[in-house]
Amino acid sequence: MKVEQWALLISAVALVASGLSVWYIRLQAKGVGVQAKVAQAQLEMIRDQWHDLRAPRIHAYYHITESGGHEAITFTNRGPVDLGHITIETGVVGHRLIKGLAGSSKVDHVGPWPVGHGESYVINRERADAGHVTFRVTCVSRDGTETWTVPVACEIPQQPPTPRLRTAVPSS
């Protein structure tokens, strides 16, 4: 074989090798793309789990106010995050035992609501009987980056009877 033939043969082998190399790199790039999509899905799953773990635990309890003797419910932020805004809605979940809180079916509390902080709201009864009430509470983190909607339950006793005024009977 002449030198020109060897050169032509080596060039052909080099051309086939470079073609195979390009094909293999593209195959690897597709694999990297698939791996990137899988990694993105895993990251979203971890982010969702983290969001769920940080969901606020709001506690509600019924009581009679010391000033005025009104029925009220206190909602307390039990953590794990400080909140910047909450919205409490009544009559959304379950039966309507309560018409509203502080005269409204939807209460917005704007401002910092740190862990351990509680707010009381006077309740407006729909019915006098006892029961289980669930409120829908929408919470926004203090930095405004996360939002949660959590059900908050409270047991309401039968409405206490209103005191009757006695009228004086004239003596004869």
C-alpha cells in the first residue's frame, strides 16, 4: 500500500471515530437532561415536604371573656414559624354553629403573629347547641414567601342561658 492509501484509510477511520464520538456525546447529553429533570422533580418533592413540615399549628379554644362575659375563641400560633398574616373563615367546613367572629364570617389579622401569640375573637352564634366547629385558617409566613391553609377545630359547649331580669311586683 502506498502512503496515500494509508492516509485515506486513516482519514476514514478517524472520520468514523469522530462520528461515533459525536453520537456518544449526544447520548450522554440526553442522559444528563433526563438526570436534570429527575433532580428537579426530587428538589420539588423535598421543597413540598419542607413546606408541609413547616405548616403552622394553630390552636383554638373556647372561653368566656372576663370583661363583659361574652363567648370567645382564642387562636394561638403554636409554631413552627412566625406568621405575618392570617385569615380565619367561619362556616366553610362542617355545619354552621357559628355565624362569625367579631361580627364577620371572615377575619383578617395583619401584622406579626409570632410563635406563642394568640388573639381572641368574640363569636356570633348561629345556634345555641353544642358542637364541633372547624375554621379554615389561611396563614402567610412573616417573610411572605409561604402560604398554608389549615383546618382548625374547636369544641363549642351549649350556649349559656342569658340571665333574665326580674321585674319588681308592686306590693298591695
